[in-house]
Amino acid sequence: MSVKREQLESALSESIPQEILTSLIDEYQNIKQQFFLRKFQPAELNAARFSECILRLLEYLDQGNYTAFKDNIKNTENLINRVGNNTKLPEEIRFYIPQLIRIILRIRNKRDVAHVGGEVNPNYSDSLLVSNCVDWILIEIIRNYHVNSIDEARKIVESINETKIPIIVEIDGFIRIQNTKLKSDQKTLLIVYYKQPNKVKDTDLMAWLRYNNASRYRTKILKLLDNEALIHYEDGFCTILPKGIIYVETNIDLDLIV
């Protein structure tokens, strides 16, 4: 996502308990990361955890306290119905968000996110729905509870609503990076990040990057990334390391804005 974590925290920190806000942003970022990596089953499951954060936020907005994260919310339907009857809350908060939470939780509970068999696998479409739902929920929370300027809040909402395309696409197994401004070492890290937890052949990387000088690529790109502990490079295979994951998530936008 193009909106930064610190922007969300700044906009909402005075209106939402820190524990809820931290967990909510964590789960939102997890959804977006898993969706980018095309790990559609985890995206659905993370969305259920996002929903648990929103339900606690609804509790807090309704009655000033919320169920501790170590405990399960006793009755989700009772909570949703109670919030729906609280006319002091904005309509989006008391009606639309709870309905979306119902949908997300039913996708988890009623649809088989570990789907096997059948003619059509629903995981991608389910995850696409969930990804858009959590965007909408977050936007409405910002609209109603931001504490920064209207202009700053508007910019955050616009950044979530921007038309984006994935920075990586696969065509019959061939990986293309659509941000052509990235350097070869950044493109390499991005592909290995995208392929995690699988190892990636150096010959595949060279083919996907159309890097013609194999000796130079192995020495000047892969070996240096290995020396910096961004990847582990051994026997012709690359695996991203935690330091490399942090670099990608901090320095490379995983979406292109069009």
C-alpha cells in the first residue's frame, strides 16, 4: 500500500486505543502483503483477525471498553446488533462496517479457505473481496475519527483509493517487474521476496531480469546481496533473509499507481 503506517497512526492515535490501533494496522498490512504475494488463503485468514480488531473497536466506540485480546469476544452477533442500535454512532460505523465484518467472517467460516477439489477455486475472488472490504472499512474509520487536518486525512483516503497495479506479474511462469526504474539488485530482492519461502535459481533470476552477463550478475549482484545478509545465496539458489524482507517492505512500493 502507498499509505504509510505512521500516517495511519498519526491520524487515529488519539481516537482509538493504542492496542487496537496497532493490531488493526498490523493485520491490514498483513492482508495487503499476502495478497501481493498471491497467498490468497492467508489473506482470508488474516482478514478474520482484522475483523477481530474491528469488533473490539466497535465495542470501544459503543461502550467505552473492549474485550481483551487474550479473550474471545463472547457473542459477535449480539455486539453487532447492539452497535446497530446505537444511534449516537455514525451510520457507516453502526451499520455498514458491521455488515462487512459479517461477510468477512462468513467467508472464513462458511467458505473453505483451504479449498480442494471442485471446478472453480474461490480463493482469489474471496481474497479480492476481502482486500477491498478492509480498504473501505479503514477509509470510513479515518473519515469519522481522524485527528489530523482534513487535508491530511483526505490524502490518506485518496492514497488507499488510488488505482493500483501489482509491481510483479507472471506470464506463463515468467516474472515481469513493472517498475522499470528499479535497479537490478532491487529487482532481484523483489523477486526473491515475491517467491518466498521458495528458493529461486540464479539462472531464473537472470532470465526474468534479462541480465545477459551471468558472471557479473552472480558477482556484483547476488554475492553482494549475500554479503549484506539480504539474501542467502548458495549452490545457485537464492532465499530472502529477514533483513531483505525489511528492506523490500521499507524501500519498495509493492503497487504501482496508475
